[in-house]
Amino acid sequence: MLTYIARRILYSIPVLLATSFLSFTFIAKSSDPLANLRANPRDNNPTVLHHLAHVYHLDQSLPVRYWYWLQDVFVHKLGVSLLTSQPIWPDISVAIEHTLQIILLAQVIALVLGVAVGIYSAIRQYSPFDYAMTSVSFLGYAMPTFWLALILQILFVDIYLKWHVRVFYTSGLNSGVTSSTWSIDRLQHIALPVVTLTVVSFALYSRYMRATMLDVINSDYVRTARAKGLPERLVIFRHVVRNALIPIVTVSALQFGALLGGAIVTESIFQLNGMGYFFITRLQTNDVYSVMAYVMIVAITVIIFNLLADILYGYLDPRIRYD
Amino acid sequence: MTEPTTPLDVRASVVVDPMAIAVPLDLAAAEGMELKTRSQWSYARRRFLRHRLAMIGLVGLIIIFGAGALATWVSPYSFDQIDLTYVLHSPTTVGHHIFGTDEIGRDSLSRIIYGIRTSEQVGLTVAVVSTLFGLIVGAIAGYYRGWLDNVIMRITDLILTLPLLVVLLTVAALLGRSSSVWTIVFIIAAFYWTGVARIVRGVFLSLREKEYVEAAKAVGAGDLRIMFRHILPNTLGPVVVTATLAVADAIILESFLSFLGFGIADPTPSLGKLVAEGQQFPQKWWITVIPGLVLVLIVICVNFVGDGLRDALDPQQRRVRA
């Protein structure tokens, strides 16, 4: 097991290096960090531009620039934005914190609801409840996140304008200048983004849970358990649910990457200063190194969660062997 | 004396397929009825045509995509025609603005129909291009294995380290903001084909060890013949399903790109862009809600058709939608 984990981690290092080198080459080739200066006639001074290009190693070859960037990542915490000359880490670490809060809440709610609904749908297969939930998850699955988010926004703006009741806020993270991570005010702000992200994951989890439950219910050992006279409640919760939960663990770990993608849209609609918002705003201004920083953090997160999914799967299901 | 066997019996024994709908063959033979031989494909077609949801989805898709394809004739206005007497008007029958108008008085229904045309172009082209490419590459990788297999698997590993949306956004943003429909198609297809390649490769890897492939080799069939004549038909089930679902995926990805402002450039309407336009007017619900609803309908219909095709083409597999 330990050698397996070690090998996976060792393997992910070249993958990360290759991803970063390819993205770096692509991003550096197709955008000019000094474009803003060049466009402005006041700043368009050849000596200054030359100097800046030299300071930021823009006059070097790509592999050399990549090497400087890599050093920056490790020595200077992801380096400095070429556009604003500000260090990237303080900005992105705040964004990570906010995104984590939203994503984790959405994950927990979606998992609890999805598993519960999946279990009940499987036990009462083809009941009205099952059909209703199947339709809901089909809809949740087909709905683009941005559409759902906008509808929620429209709805709650409307409620506020009509009845002057603030149920949930529709933009920002906090009302005042102070930012408090766990307060009623913060929860009112992040409720709608969390709901948006929950719906998509819930659709996936409830379908998945239902399918694996049905698989397990029809297996031989469940028939044995019933045959020896165990009460149905015990059969379902001790024998069926426990085994049906195993694939959900993997799926929910893999869903993290999708949630990070969903966060891009959700955060830019609700204007939350999270990772997705960070990415989109930096992408719009061609802030090369900030985009690179985001890409690397997402890549590392996805790789970690993929690894976690595999390890947990092996831990929960002893039939899986690693070699 | 020879056993009197009717040709009917012989044929019947060939036809029997445990997976097919049970046809009372003996009964038919006893009554001397003419039996029609059915190929695997005709069984699949029957299963598909009897799938209720798939038929609903198919009809829905024909209506929606038909309107999009005939946009020039179907839509009451052109997508950029301005009617200044109706600016930001709610849905009304007056002047045929049944879905209302936008902030400069353009008819929403017409813009949605033209938006469907865009989605349709993106969805269908991406599906066809990435499926064909993925099919060829996956077949070669799965059949020959070796370095090509390694390279392809490593490339897909790399792409899978990032959410597809992040990759597409970065590429679309850096290739310039004024993308045409075909640029977006190219960008999506360039990253989407790896999924198809992985699936085809998996099937080829397992089928290349089968006895019938060995038999084909023994009678001297060439590699190309084995790949395309013997193995390929067996991969078509999963491939057709993947290609169908790719249509929905591509449409959704395009709408995400367009919504975030990195998609197809103005003035071409796109459903994602139409939804985004409503963002400035939270009071004018129809601008946001209706184009999004059309997107949802398209995706649901495609999913229904995909499910029906899967049930028809490869009945053993019960896929959980991921």
C-alpha cells in the first residue's frame, strides 16, 4: 500500500511538470504580458520596455523562462503578477479559502441528500417517489450551472424588491467590510452558490447511489441474509448500504474537479472572490502568471483527489489489490 | 431415409438470439409461416424504436434542431433586426414577439432560433469530428499497443489533470476573443476526442485477444482488415452512444464558453450568450429563462436518445451517468 502511494506520487510529479510546461509554453506563446504598456503611447518607450523584458526574463528562450517561473513557484510562492507587480499568493490564498468553504458545504449537502434519496429510491424502486427523484436528477443533470445560478439570483432579487425581505444575498461574500468566515451574514451570502453547486452533484450522487444499491440488492449474499431471516432494516443498512457506499466515495472524490470547474461560473455570477472568480478576472486581463498559478493549483488538487479516491477505494474494498 | 428438415428450421436456429425479443419461432415454424431473418442491427433498431423515452427525445430533437436548421425560414425576424417600439418588452403576441425582446428591441424568439442553429453546428460537428478521430486513434492504439498507445494514454492523462472547462477557457481566451463558430468547434474537438479514443482503445484491447480475431489471422487477414472488418463493428455500440452524448456535451461546453465571454463573437447569437445577456436585467426574466430552458430541453432530449441507443445497442451494459 505504502509503496503504491509512493509510486503514484512519484508518477504524478512528471505529469505535473509536463502539464505546467505545456500550459506555460502555450500561455507564454500566445499572450504578451507587456501588451498593455505597448498599447499605451505614454508608456510605449523602447528603453523601458526593453528593461522590463530583461527584468522579467521575457527576452530569454521559453525553457529558460519556464525555469525562472518554476523557481518563482517554489521560492517566492507562485511569484509575482506581471500585470500588477503584486505577489500572487496572498490573493489566491484568500480565494482558495472562500472556494473551499463553498465547495465543501455543497459536497456535504449533496452527499447526504444524494445518498439518502438514492437509498430510498432503490428500496422503493418504480414508486412515485423514485420517478419524481429520477426526473429531478435528470433535470439537475441537464441544467447548465450558469442558468440555475441566474434563476436563483432573479428569484431572490425579486423577493427582495417585492417584499423587502433579505432571505439570501445575491452577490458578494459579506455585507460589511469585515469578512467573517462562519457567520449568519456569510451563510446568507453563500447559500445560493452552495445550492447551485449542490444541485448538480446531488443529481450525480442520487443516480449513482440508486444504481449501486440495486446492484447490491440483487446479489447473492443479500438473498442469503434475507433467507436466514434478518429483518429487512438490518439487511438494507448493514449489508446493502455499506457496500453500495464504496463507489460513492470514489465518485465524490473525482467530483471535486468538476466542482472547481462549476465554481468558475457560479462565483462569477454571484461575484464571490473565490478561485473561479480569480481565474476568470485574470484570464480577462491576460495576467499570465496568475492564470498559471490557478492552473497549477487546480491540477495539484485534481491529482490529489484522484489519488485519494484510489486509496480510499482500496481501503474500503479489500478485494482491490495494489501492486 | 433422410430427416425431413425444412429450410425454415435451419434459418430459425441461426436467428435465435438470447438478447432479442422472444419470437415464438417453433410456433411460427409449425404453422408454416414465413419467417423473416433479422440481423443484429434490425433487432437493435426495433429495440430503439420501442424505447418510449428515446422516441420522445428524438421527436423533440427533430423539432428543435429542425427549427435551428431552417432558422432563415422559421424565425419571424432576423437575429439582428431592431424593433425600437418594443425594447425590453415582455413576451407578447403583438408583433409576434412571443418570447419578448431584448435591450435594443431584437426579437428573442428569432435570436433563440439562430442560437439553436449555432449550438447545433457546434454539437454535431464536434461529435462527428472527435468521434472519427478518436475512433481511428483509439483503434490503432488498442490494436498495435506499443509507443503510440503510450503516447495517447499519457496525453489523456495530462488533459485529465485539469477540468475540461478550465482548459477550454484558457485556450479560447488566448486564441483571441473574436472566435468564429469553427474556432470554437476546433477548440472543443481538440480536447474532446481523447475520451472517445480511450473508450475505443479499451474495447480493442479486449477484442484483439478473442478467438475470432485469431481465426481471422489464421486465414491470413491483414491488420487493416481485422481492425475495420472484424473488430470495429463490435465497438460501434459504445461509440454511437458516446457520440450521441458528445453532442450534448459540446453544446453545453460551448454555452459555458459563450456565457463567460470567451465563446463565439458577436453578432452570432449563441444560447449561452443569450442567457448571459439577461444577467444585466434581473427584472426581465424572459431574457435569461427561455434560452436556458431551450438548452436544458436539448440536453434532456439528447440524453434520452443516448439512453435509448445504449439499451438498444448494448443491452448488457448498464451505464451510470457520470
